Amino acid sequence: MNVRKIKFQKNIFLIIILSFLLAIGFLILNPLSIIHSKLSIFNSFRNIVNPAINIKNSNKISCTRTTRLDNLPQYDRALSLIQQRIVVNLEQFKNNKSYIFTYFPPELVNCIKIIEEEPNQTDEFEGYFKFNGSDTKSDYFPIVVNSKYVRSDDMLIALLLSHELTHVQQYLDSVNNLKAFSCVDGEVDAFLASIRFYRNGFNNEEFRSIRIRIDEVLNRTNTERSIKYSNQFDDQLLMLDAIDNLYLSPDSKCKFDNIGSSESIYDIFKSHQDCVDAEAPILLKKMIEESDQYIKQCNL
């Protein structure tokens, strides 16, 4: 009788744990978002880069500035936010390499010049960095952004710039003969940088604000999106959500039910996060390689 009671209690405990994990998943992540036109999201979030990031130069190019270049206030605030949060991240997780932001150093923002550009009807884009731009030089790396971002907020601009700053760092690594990237791998890293900043760069209220806006976009009908409630930044929010939810796709190996019941709560979440960190780049690369935009851009 006692043995049955113990087994019953253990089963109840496991049911409670699994229910808790499922509840967390539904509260934080929307499993339908990865199904929501994942390829069209990438087509609308265009980023102009070279087919291969492999540039050789005999002269070392770097960022040695200690103060930021002059930019419009909204872009200067976003760059300041990026710098501040990466500095905090490096200090907070100096003993936990799994969470350290490694895509570019915080001081790189000092050498960024933001240039607004109005896209034409056939070449819509969010932002891009010109790897072979004639103005690109040490201490001066121009990033072009869609002029609509003058009406955006600091958080969305910071997410866009974290992507483009990663491309700037890739350029520096390549031109200084440190590392070369394929076009696809460069994009994978840049999108992952945005996601890492989204997860670890924002405080709880900022993260919640972005999450509410994503859910609001997801809850609209197609008619509402296209006619009544269309927002210029819907595509960026949907793209962010799609990448953030990669491991919920049918191809993902990162399932809570794959983890042994003998593990502690901490070990369960750590094992799951380790799985996501390893699996997400693979799934993201697959999405990029299937995108019409990147098939054209990366000559796939």
C-alpha cells in the first residue's frame, strides 16, 4: 500500500512539473508563430550584404573611438542602449559563457554612423551595412536604415542595429584576416545576435512590451493586418518571434518531454537551453536557405 502511495505521489509530482513547463511555454512562446508565413517574413526583412564575407586587406581596420559619432537622437539612444546592456551582460555573465554576448564588443557602437534612406517600391529593406562601401574606414562604419525608423522606438531600433552591428564585426574580422563568413552563416549570426539581445539585453518591462506587441500582431486577422491595423514594423516583430520560436518547430529536437524525469527543475531548463543554443542555428540556417530573398542575395 505504501509503495503504491509513493508511486502515485511521484506520478502526481511529474504531472505537476510537466504542466508547469507547458504553461511556461504557452505563456512565453506562441507555437503557431513559427508556422506563420516564416519564409515571407524573411523576404520582407531585407538586408543587403555581399554574397560572401571574405575581404582581405593589408591595412588593419578597427574602431578606436571612445565616444559615439554624431547621429540623430533616436539612433544615438539606441546605440547607447546597446552599449550599456552589453557591458552589463559581460559583467553579469563573466562566469557563465553560455549567456555572454559575443557577437560584437560594446565599444563598436562608437564608430557607427546611421544614414536614413527611403527605399523604392521594388527594393524594400529594413537596414544594411555596405561591406565594400567607399565611405567605410577605420572608426567610421555607416549603416543604412529605412527612413521609417525615424518613427520607431529605441527598442526596435536597437534590435535592428544589433543585427547590422554584427555584420560590421564580421567585416572587421574578415578584413583583418581573423575570420571569414559565408553569406548564409553571416546572416545566421546576425539574426542570432538580435535574438540574444532581445532575450538578455532588455529588462523585464522592455521584454514584456515587445512580447505584447508581437502577440498583438499575431492575434490580428489577415484582413486587419492589411487594411485597418497595419503597422510599419509588423514584419520585424513577426521575424523576431519566428526566430525566437525556432525550437518549437516540428524539426526541433528540443522538447521538454525528451528530458529525463530524474533531473531537477534547474537541470531540465539548463538542458533545454543548451539544446536550443545548439539547435537554433541549424534551423535558422535552413529557414534562410529556403527564403527567396536570401536565395537571390546569397547566390544559392
